[in-house]
Amino acid sequence: MRRSSCAWRASSSAARSAAEGVLALLFPPRCLVCGRPAEGLGPLCRTCEEGLLPLGGERCVQCEEPLDDPWLDLCRPCGTRDRGFALARSLGPYESAWGTLVRSLKFERERLVARFLADRLTAHLAEKDPFGPIDVVTPVPMARTDQRRRGFNQAALLARGVGRGLGLPAEPLLVKVRQTPPQAELAAAARRENLRGAFRPIRSGAGRVLLVDDIYTTGSTVEACARALKSGGWERVFVLTVARA
């Protein structure tokens, strides 16, 4: 007789927890932020995990850009042009432990961090429900040469984890069709021009898309991706990132 899928998942989870416990005893992990012993095989100690900060202060209701004037509800970009995406949300500020985690994933290839961050993104959606119903999860794509050089797309790892946590399909809906200079080297207006026409939809559809990336800086990348998705027929695009620079 075949075991039910619930029983299989339970036994699989128990086996994974037991294996992680053994590894934690043999190779005690260290917190990526403070260097103290971490819990289990997690990337942070309990103190640093509990100290992960959400975004604070007055912020744009659409993209969470900081606002200097408490009487405003939109930042200048969101108030003066169509951003392509409906809403953008991030877990916390880049200049904090969130940034340390993102850098560990991107540049030190700490794959365990991807699971931790995907779990936190999923929990944020479950607790806050900022977007309402979602039909599909998709990552911001990398150019093929960049992905080949790094060996993986960190946004794709996060998107797959979020999709798995929500029980939703996580699929590549976009491709980056040309190489672009690093966004960090450019001013805001140049960033938008740099990405003009850089993304193309590879699958059309109708529904609500959750676009996942690691960092939101000026929003130029997710804005270009959102426009490309909507050109493929997708109705609304929501953006979720780990950190807000």
C-alpha cells in the first residue's frame, strides 16, 4: 500500500531534521553576522536572528522608498510615472544583517542562506499578505554569461523556495536578452536606460505574478521586468525582495 503524501512529507522532514542535527554536532556552524555558534544549521545565532530589522520610518505605500514629508504617501517616481509593478515590499534594510545574508548568498555561495531567506520571505507573505492572491512566482533573470560565471541565479533559488512554501508554481517567465553594465555604477536615470529592452517574456499568461529578487535599490530592474511581464499579458506584478538599499 502506498503511503500518503502527508506521511511521506512528515517522514522526509523528520529524516532531514535528524541529519541536520548530526551535522550540527560534527561541524558546529557559526553565525554569519557575529561569529557565535548558530542554532542547528541556520546561518544566524538566535540573537542575530531575533535582531533582524524590518523597514522603519515613513515610506512610500507603493515601493517603500523613505519619505521625508509625512504628509506624502508616494515617492516622486511612484507619484509621477507608471512603475510597471503594483506594489514592492522588502524584508528589511540592506545596511543590516539582511545585507550580510544577501552578500553571503551571492558572493560566498552559501546555499543554506537561500533556504533561510526563502523561508523568511514566505513567512512575511503569510503574516502580512501584502499582495493578495498570487498565481505564479518568478525570479528576476540574469544574463547567461553572468549566471555561468556565478554558477547560479540567487533570485531563482529564492523564488523556488517561496513557491514551494506557498504551494505555487515557480517558473522562469523572463529572459535577459543582452548583457548590461552593472547597475551599481550608474545613476538612477541611467539605470532605467541601461535596462531598456533588456528583458523579454518567454511565456505569456494572464494572472498575478510575484517577482522575486534579492535587493531593491532604485527599482529600475524590477520595473523593467514588470513591464516585460505585462507585455506578455500578465495582469499585475508584485515585487518581493530580501533587502531594500
